[in-house]
Amino acid sequence: MYIPKHFQDNDQQSLFNTIRQIQTANLVTQHPSGLIATYLPLYLEETEGKQGTLYGHIAKANSQWQQSLTNTEALAIFTGPDAYITPSWYPSKQIHHKEVPTWNYIAVHTYGTIEFIEEPNTLLDIVTKLTNANEKNRQQPWQVKDAPQDYIQTMLKAIIGVKITITKIEGKRKLSQNKTADNQQGVIQGLTNSEKATDKALAKLMQNKLHS
């Protein structure tokens, strides 16, 4: 990923937090037939391995695990809120017109060695942790044990676990850091006034960045 210096996020804890907030990623692997990608939720065990380990699962019918890997390196791409940035939001545009459109976004690329898991107890643990991570803030959290045990065992037979031991993480937070304070505020205001939820979310991230 091309990352100009002012957009770099090199803080591991910040990267881990971003992964947890986004939760879903495009998992890309190389096979004799070419590249295969699957969009899936992943959870992070940050103390497992030198740079953390990601876990998730895919359908057993998915050819990504059925085809042999040409190497064991995988890439999981996490993308956060993103938005088109119009030059009209920059106060400087009214002065010299030397502005062009761009796109603001957050992305984390995690590289690592991949394993596919069929062992039932490990699969159950993966499913349970993914569920708990997403149910924990609900008033009445649903738990895997709420479903009949034989039903869960049947469902587990239809999936394959995914384990990615992270070897490298790259983070990019393109939030107008290369613009003047006035232009940054103009972008924040423009995004805040937008009707799109992702625009508003990006505005909040930019605002937090300015005050961090």
C-alpha cells in the first residue's frame, strides 16, 4: 500500500483498535488458478504471536480453502469509513482555485501466514468469540449455547476456520492531514452536513484526529 508519511499510522495499538472497530476484511490468497478473495468478519488476538493473530471462518463450500495455496502468505484488507472530498469545501478554493477532488479513507493491511482449520472444538471457539464480540453490548446478548447443541454441531460442519498469524501491518489514515487547518475544518463541516452515515463517521474521525 502506498502511504505518504503524513498519512502513516505506525502505532500498533492504534492499528489493533482500528481492526477491532472495522471487524470485517477482504481476505486475499494466491492459488494456482489466480487470486481468490473472501469478505469475512475477523477477530484479533493481539497477544498471540509477535504482531497478533486473526481468526474467522468461511463456508466449507468456498474454493478458497479447497484449492492449494501457492504460498502461505495471506493479505487481509480492513477498510473503514471513506468519502469523496469536493474542492468546494476548501476555503482556499475561493481564493486561488488551485484545489482538486480527492478521497479520504482509513485502511489497514495485515499480512501473515494462513491456516485453515477443521477441528470442531477450535471452530466452536472461533464462532463463540466472534459472537461474543458482537453481542456484548446488547441488552440480552445471544450466546452460541442458546441454540441446541446438535444444531450447532451441524452448522460447524458447514464452515472452515481461518487463522492468520500476522507478520506485517500497514495502516493508512487519509484524513486531510496535508491540508491547512481551515481546509480541514471545511472538510469536516462538509462531511458533517452530508446525509450519508459514512460521511458523518469520517467527519467524527477527522475531528478526533485534530484534537488528539
